[in-house]
Amino acid sequence: MNRYEQTPGEKMRSARLRLGLTQQQLAERINDELTHTEIIERSVISRWEKDKNFPSNSRRAILEKVLGISLGNPPLRRDTFSTYVTTRQEISEC
């Protein structure tokens, strides 16, 4: 990832702040647009902004519409800040 390019999470946070929304208010706006019984909580917005998770296609479309941005493609696993435990050694050390 280009060092000067914003991550999807940084784009979301910048757009949310530009609109003067809290994470809770953004979650409520997304929930108003969702057509199924699923609910987005504030903590989900936080994880997206920290690049720990990336929204599913349906959520991403609504998020882009509400914020007026394009997030592009999901980041590759190696470009996220989430940590992944892959060996028994790492599991035992946790």
C-alpha cells in the first residue's frame, strides 16, 4: 500500500468527521438504510475505522452512500492491522 494513500478506515473516519457524525450516529444512519434485521453497532464502525475489519459488500455500498466516498477494494490480509495467530507456539504464548 502506498505510504501516502489513506487506508479504507482512514477514509471512513475522515468522511465521518467531515460530516460531523459520531460513530454512533453513523451506525444509526447505516441501520436506517439496511433492509434486513441485521444491526450495525458503534463498535463495528470503530473496527472498520481501525482497519481491523472491512465491511461486507452490502454494508460497504450503504457506507459509501452515507459518507459520499468510495472505499475501493478490500485490503489484502497483509495490509490490515489485525493480528492472526497461526501456530501452536503463538497460541501458547498468548
